[in-house]
Amino acid sequence: MTIRLNETALRHARSLVRDGQVVRDERDAWSEDAPSADEENAFVEREGWTEYRHWHLGVDDDENDETKGAYSFPYGDFRRVHRCAVISLESRAGQYDHDDIRDAARALLELIDAEG
């Protein structure tokens, strides 16, 4: 398993932040705000795998790109970036030595806070 930074998703997240599509919530809110499996499935059905990919900072090229297992480190709810999601994924990326994802999340968090 080789998870790498999804640059396209990072650009998408930055664009959303600049457009004000952000929920400025606290660290622990992500467990409440994260899309459920049913919401994820409905999104994939409606929008497709390419759009689903845009909402995850981690991608595993060894996995089938039309499975959820290929994507990790979600940063939003398919409408907006959630500050709590970015905090959470920064921490998890650091725990698992995904330094490029951790650093991208840190920079995204700084952008969120600067835009607020």
C-alpha cells in the first residue's frame, strides 16, 4: 500500500476555501460531520468516482480506482471543506508517516484560518 498526496484534491480543497465553502468547526466535530457510508455511496452514484476522488487528500494507486479503498484522508462533506476534517487528517497522516499529506493538510488549515 503506497498512499500518496492527491494533488488534484488539494487544488480542489484550496479552491473551495478561497470561495468560502468552509465549515470552521472544532477538532472533534468530524465524527459527527463526516459523511456516512450511505451518503458516500449516494455521492458516488450521483457524481462518479472522479468527483469522489476530489474529496480525499490520499490516494493509493495500488487499489482499484473505483473502490473506496483507493481513497483516504477526506477533508469535507462533498459540499464544503470542514476544518475539523483537516485537523483530523493532519494528525492521522502524521501518525502513519505520510509527511506530504500531513504538510499539505497543515498548509490547508493555515489557509482556512487566514481566510476566516
